[in-house]
Amino acid sequence: MIPYGRQQIDEADIAAVVDVLRSDWLTTGPRVAEFERAVADYTGAAHAVAVNSGTAALHAMMAALEIGPGDEVIVPAMTFAATANSVVYQGGTPVFADVDPDTLLISAESVERLLTPRTKAIVAVDYAGQPCDYPRLQQLADQHGIPLLTDGCHALGAKLGNRSVGTLTTMTAFSFHPVKPVTTGEGGMVTTNDANLAARMRVFRNHGIVTDARQREEQGTWFYEMQELGYNYRICDVQCALGIQQLRRLDEWISRRQEIAARYDQAFGELGNLRHLSCRPGVSHGYHLYVVRIADGQRNRVFSELRDAGIGVNVHYVPVHLHPFYRRRQQTQEGMCPHAEAAFSEILSLPVYPALTDMQQDLVIARLHAAVRTAQRRAA
Ligand SMILES: *Cc1c(COP(=O)(O)O)cnc(C)c1O
């Protein structure tokens, strides 16, 4: 099976993990801070707070903003459920914005229509690894005096102009799940330039426990107190050792993903009922996903044909407002985000990862061409 995405692990990664296993620190030790510094330096953000998943990173952002009952947070409908769930963890209400049909990125027009006095933040998702239209979204956020955030789980290493994802909004969440740009097994990070938000997230990931150095001196080294409700969202040194190594190869991996994407773009130029998503000008796309749209109701059959041929195509994503949980909780339904819903019936994610060979890619292209030609005959 050729999967749609997979991790890349080399001997240096393995050696770095083994070193930690032989050291005194398994959980929060020197590697956590080192990995945070590495991601901050890589993106150009002032602060980075490491946690144990991308979902925890999203939750930490919502907690840092004190999102709570009665608050609305605008999120795109076309994303992984965790983007919206992080709002619900805090008791808030995710409000689903539609997406641009050519990029599947959150539509500023849709956001504008959904803003209310209860809107406390906007979360943009850099879907597939492509940065959103941040100048336009920032304008809307500024007009309403609310922060703009990024779910950058697809997009570590992507850029808008010469600025990296991680510095484009108030806070950015990253994931280090194995299919993501770099992995720690499970893991996540938030980057921000705001020292106060970073400090709040450091407390949040550790049960809400504060240890004040001065009080500790006065009252003995045992002093600590819990100021807020927090969680155990700590990532461990074993994982961070892997992350530090992975990050060193990220630029090379992104170049390879861009090469693969360019070959796909070229191969799919002239097919009637198949088109690929577009890349906005000025963007260095991270290509976590390479997504095509297959028209005429043929996507499911093309999906099955490719799966039968050992090609692990996938569908990213079921629009979040169509999940039973949100239908029950918020009475969401079909028709609320027409572009996301139309895309959902047509999208297919093709294999893209650094170790994918040209030969494997040629096989994917040939199989897809054949499946699409059969689909065209069926549709005619
Ligand atoms: C992967 C992903 C997440 C969740 O990250 P985990 O590390 O799996 O918790 C959130 N949002 C998006 C867009 C993702 O792709």
C-alpha cells in the first residue's frame, strides 16, 4: 500500500531518542525547552509552548484567551474536528464559516457575515499546508477587536511572502502526528509573540499549577499552588529529542513535497472532470496534503478503484458541521456551508510525503488517469 502520508525516520532520529532513554530525564527535561527554542527560531516566533498533541495546542490557545460559555469562535467547516472541539472543551460555541472552492481555505466573506458581538476569536486553518489570506482576515479581526489565530497543524514550514506560518497571527497551533510535516509520535506546539499568553499556556499544560520562585524561597522548596483548572498536556523529552532531529530536515522535506506537487499539477492539466486545488500567489505551500476534486459524482468510485490498486487515497475532511455531535449540539445542517459541502463530495487526497519515489508517483498518476477516464465514460 502507498499511503497518503507517512513519517520519515532515520538513524540520527533513533540515536537521539535512545540517548534520552539512557539519560536521567524521560518527561519534562532539557529536550522540551530545546525543542521549543528550535521551533521558535525556525518560525521566527518569540515564544513556543510544547504540548502532547495538536489538539492540546488548540485547547491551550482557547484557554489562554479565556473562551467560555456564551462565546463564539469562528472556524472553517473544512477542517479536522479538533479545530472546533477545542472551543467546545471550554464551553464555547464554534461557528462554522464556509471556504473558498479553489483552495478550501476559510472565506473572509463568510467570516464577515458570521461576526457578532459574541465572537471572541477567528481560527484560520492553513488547509493542506497553504497559508490563508491573512491580510484580509487580520483586517476583519482588527475591526472587531478580536484575535486571529491559526490552526497550522498542516503548515509548519509554509510561508506567506517571507513570513513563516507561526508568526502570521496572534497564536498558531502545530501538530506532530506522524503524517504531519515533522513528527514526535504524538505532540503539538503553540507559537506566539505574546509573552503573557505563552506564560498562561505553560501553566495550563501543567494542571494550572504555578510555582512562584520568590514564594518558594519564603515558604520552602515544596511551595506550589493551582491557580486555574489545567490539564496534564505535557510532552516528554523522549518525544522532543525526535522533534529536534526532524526539524533539521524540514526544509529539505518541504522542497521534496513541492516537487511532487508540481509533478501532479502537470499530470492533471488536461483532464475534464478532475482538477487540483489552486495555490495562492506569494505562498510557499507546505503540501501536507495534495488534494484533487473529481466531478460528476464519480469520487467514490475513483476512491475505491485506487484503494483496490493499493493506493491509500483519503478524504480530508467531512465538514465539521455535518458530524452528528454538532448537529445535535448546535442544530447545524446541510446548506450552512455550501462550498465545503460541495467539496466534500468531490475531494480526494493523493499520496504526498518526502520518501514517495517518482516511480510510485507515476503509478498513482497512471491509476488515477485510468480511473478518471472510466468515470468520464460512465458520466457521459
Ligand atoms: C492533525 C490535526 C489536528 C490535531 O492534531 P493532533 O496532534 O492529532 O491532536 C488539528 N487540526 C488539524 C487541521 C489537523 O490536521
